[in-house]
Amino acid sequence: MKTGFIGLGQMGAGMASRLHQAGYDLTVFNRSAERMQPLVAMGVKGAKSIAEACDADVVFTMLANDVALEEVVLSPSGMLAHLKPGAIHVSCSTVSVALSARLAQTHAEKQQGYIAAPVFGRPDAAAAGKLFMVAAGKHELIAKIQPLLDVFGQRTFIMSDAPEKANLVKLSGNFLIATVIESLGEAMALVEKGGVDRHQYLELLTSSLFNIPLYKNYGGMIADRQFEPAGFAAPLGQKDMRLVLAAAEELQVPLPFASILRDRFLELMAHGGDKLDWSAVGSLAAKDAALLP
């Protein structure tokens, strides 16, 4: 099965390398050509255009936002114009519910397959094949690409035959993660200002009621105040809060915490935090409590 991969950021590069290691015939493309070089050095074919990367049975995209995905798919030189009938586009990007529904329709009009398969996991999990895949689309298409999804992740959760439902689930999950980050930061600020060591406090939490990787990993970053290099940059967190609020508005579901989190990310970015990991939003409570300058 010939595969293509478009978008070689921290997540995409790790995922593409997994396909290569698994022995798939792979062609990659990235707008910034230097991002392709590590994979090309491993023997992967580097494309000079989107069209070249689309000469495949299945093409994955992992892009930062709606604008980037629209450009790659819908521009005159994009995927829609170059994927052959019957080929499958698998979008792993965290994008809006509305865009995912639109792509499903436009691909169908061209007799192309479309699956939304956003992921849960950070870059190290992508490189190790330990992601959790959230897939939605026609079941026969998902079954066809399941071996590829297995290369990326430890488990695939199939949510619906409507691709946009996977994006709704992904956004809801990122909303939950952001609430954990913010609440951890607030709780740590409270106990630290009361004279309790924040690392000891985190050890208590993660050795008892909250003994899960989410609290351990993000709690450790907040306790250490170590937010660089960014595995998932703060502007992406703000983008996801904006998208989950848009989905909630469409469905008439109030999400008051999401509104707060959107503003917290904007506050972080306004004070120069746009290059930091999104977990840095958990440091704002310490600043508010005068524990940090």
C-alpha cells in the first residue's frame, strides 16, 4: 500500500517515521522542505509538491489548524485536485467540526475517501507508536486503513461513520486536559502559598487519587516550571478552546470553563508565552498569587 504524509511538525514527523519503520512505501511533503530532511536521510521519498505526495492509496495529514488544512486540501494545487478516485485522505489534525464535515462532503464529490483520525498523545508517544487514535468515517474505509492506524497507536477508538464526530471528541478531550492543567496550577499555588512544597504535594496526588499519566506528566511540568521546549505550544491550546466553544455554540451547550480557559491562554500569550508548552497556563495561578514575578 502506497502512503503519503503531509505535515512534518513534531507530531507528524514521529508518525511518518513509524510508517517508514513498518516498511510502508512512503512519500512525505512539508511546506518547509528542511523538515523532510531527517526522513529523507532514512530513505523516505521527499515530494516537491502536494501532488507528488498524493500519488498514493492513503495520504495522512497532520497540520496545525483549519487554515493550513484548507490550504493543503482545497487550494487549486491541493489534495482534492490530485488524489485519485478511491484514495483515502486521513486527517489527523485537530481542526473544527465544521471543516471536517466540509472535507467529508468535498472528498465524496470527487469519489475520494475521507477519515478523521485525530490523536491523543504528545510527540514522544507519536515517535514510539503509543498514540490513542480517535477515528470516524465509513467503516469499510477504517477497516482498510486499520493496519496503518495500528502502526501509530496502541488503540483505535471508532466513534461514528460521520468523520466530524471524531473531531468533536478530540476537542472535548483537549478541553478536559486543559481543565486539569488549570486546576492543577491553582491547587499547587494554593498549597505553596500556604507553606507546602509543591513537589511533595504532587507526589501525594499522583501516588493516591490521581495516579494517572495525565496528572503525573503535566503536574511535573507545572511543579518544575519547565515549559520549554514546547511539545504542544500555547497558541494551539488557545485554538482548541476556541474551536470547542464554536462546536458548543452550534450545539447550544454552555461550556463556562472553556470560556475561562480561552481567556487564560490569551493571558499567557499576551505576556510572551506563545512559545511555551500549553501546560504553562498552569503557571498563571502562581503568578496571580504573587509566587512568581
